[in-house]
Amino acid sequence: MRRKTFWKIRYFEEEDILHLVLSEEPEVKSLELSPNITVEMNEQGEIIGIEILEASNFLRDMLLETIQGKILEWQRD
């Protein structure tokens, strides 16, 4: 049976932390992808959450980089 997709987004404004919850299963281990991004996993090693520290800076930088890349593509065409 295929598992139903579950997404919950939590933002903690005071700490500027964005937490993407994919499952309410207990976290067994985590993997730091970069200094501000951690992936949370369940017992089977499946991703159950993603935590982003300094989320406002991360989102701003990611969006600006994506937009600038698209503008450069558009200008080359």
C-alpha cells in the first residue's frame, strides 16, 4: 500500500527556523547537509523532516539565485 503524502510546515519566527514535517514518526537519526540544514530520518532511514536554520536568509538567497539564473537563461535566448 502506498503511503499518503503528508506535509506540515512550521515556522518559528523568534528563532528563524523552518521545519518541514513529512511524517509524525519519531526521529531516530539526523544528517547535517550543511551548517544550517538538517534532514531527520525514521528507523527505516526515510526522510521524515527537514530543519532549516536562519530560514529567512536561506530562502532569500535561494530565490535570488534561482531568479538570477532564469534571467541569465532568458537573456541568452
